[in-house]
Amino acid sequence: EPEVTQTPSHQVTQMGQEVILRCVPISNHLYFYWYRQILGQKVEFLVSFYNNEISEKSEIFDDQFSVERPDGSNFTLKIRSTKLEDSAMYFCASSARGGTNTQYFGPGTRLTVL
Amino acid sequence: KQEVTQIPAALSVPEGENLVLNCSFTDSAIYNLQWFRQDPGKGLTSLLLIQSSQREQTSGRLNASLDKSSGRSTLYIAASQPGDSATYLCAVRKETSGSRLTFGEGTQLTVNP
């Protein structure tokens, strides 16, 4: 069964450093998402991406964040200058179409900012 | 702003029991509702998706219902098994919010052998 994959599974970085989290969505899906979950808190929406542009973003997704689909398979989330409060589990998701469709989530990348 | 609440926060039951998990949302103008399972330190596994025009969806021992007008959904698990132990999350997509899912805090279920 097709699945969303994410790398790395765990990323440790120093405050102020840039990190890139990588995702490979399900191959025939057209909509891509990033969510995050701070330990002990709810899963929060960050951004959705369709047709090579951001279709929606939350108030969390400020100028420190960016997303890119550099090729036909990868979808990346970049955090330019990490802060301690960026420590969280970051989930990538994809769906075949937009809101009517199930969003399928990857296993997540645990980001630890020291 | 859409708020999603799940009750109870934690539930412990003996194996074989039927159980109900509750989800409520403050804005009934939703497009659909999705139930997920999350195992500790793992990703989210989609269980069921209910469109706003539907009343319920079934998959195996799972049955999810939706009462959009009252802002409620329930997830019914029949004949629970220890392997069902996980955190169950509900998430709603609001009609006017693109594809964003708004999540509840989850119900942590433990099924004891």
C-alpha cells in the first residue's frame, strides 16, 4: 500500500541553524501538507501546497518557514533559523484531491533544537 | 475559530468491551471529519473519513457517526482488543478553510488483556 515517507526520523540541531525536513508524498497525490505536534499538545496545521504554490498557511508559518517541491517526488519544509520552540514532531501529509479527500500522514520527523 | 474537543482524555477498558469516543466541534460549517489513530512516537493512521452529507462510516470493528448540526461525532469500537490501545484523534475540515484540518487533543485508549 502506498505511503508517505519522511526523512530523517530524528533531527537534532543548534538554535539558529537551518534545517530541511523531507517528505515523499504518495505518488499520484496532488495536495501536500505540513503539520506539527509539540510534545503533549494538539497537532497543528502549518501549510498546504498545490500546483507548486502555497494554497493556505497558518499563523505559525511565518517568514522563518518555507516549502518547496524541488522535483516530482519530494516535498520539503525549511526552517531558516531554528528556535527552541520549533522543537516538535513534524508531519507531512498528502491527499489525492483537496478537502473532500482523506489526508494520509507520514511517520513524522522529530526535530530537537538545542 | 474552530475548536475541537475530545472526551474523555483517557479511557481504560478490559478486552472485549464495546466503547465510544466522543468528538465535538464549535463550528458546524464543516466539510468533513476524519478519525485517526496515533501510536506512541508514531505518525497518524487514518481510520475513517465522514463527509458532511453523511451520517456514518464503518470499517471493520469501527463505526463513526456524525451529527453536523449539533457539532458532534462519535467513534464506536466493537469488541476492543489490546492492539487497539493508542491515542485516537478527530480532525475537522472547515468549509471555508481550504484543506486545513483542525485537530482535537485526542483520547488515549488502553485495552487491558
